[in-house]
Amino acid sequence: MTHTWNVTIRLFDADDIERDGTLTAAHAVLTTSSGTSLEGHGRARRNPDDPQVAEIGEELAAARALRELADRLLRATSDDIAQFEHGPVRLHP
């Protein structure tokens, strides 16, 4: 049996927060085959003295969003196992 989980990452310049274009934000959403979803958020701030290379900020913001998403998935898994084990469970990343 095969299941497909999808991750969508939306990237945007946070011009509404920082008008100088130094902030990039990412929103990652994992949707499982059963319809469960988890979210992660990430940000990257460019030093104003650095050249404007949008892809670098997007990569960093996306990586941070995926890291947060992975941490939330580990916590959800730990919570699910704890229900079966009737006690706390700690999973190592």
C-alpha cells in the first residue's frame, strides 16, 4: 500500500512588515493522505549591505519552515505513541 503526503511551501516577501525588502517568509503545510495537516513557518532577513539575491532568502526561509514542520511532526508522532504506551515518549530527531 502506498500513501502520498504533500508539502506545499509558500514564499513571500514580507514587505508589509519590512518595506526595504530584507525579509522573506515561508509557510510550509504538510497534508497527509488521511487529510491531517501540520504547518511550519520560517523567516530569513537579508543584511541590507548584502546583494539582493531572492533565492538565498527563499531557501533559508523554506529550510526554517521545514525544520519547524519536522519538529511538529515529531511531536505529533510522540503524542500518538504516548497514547498507546500510556506514558510520555521522547523521540530523538
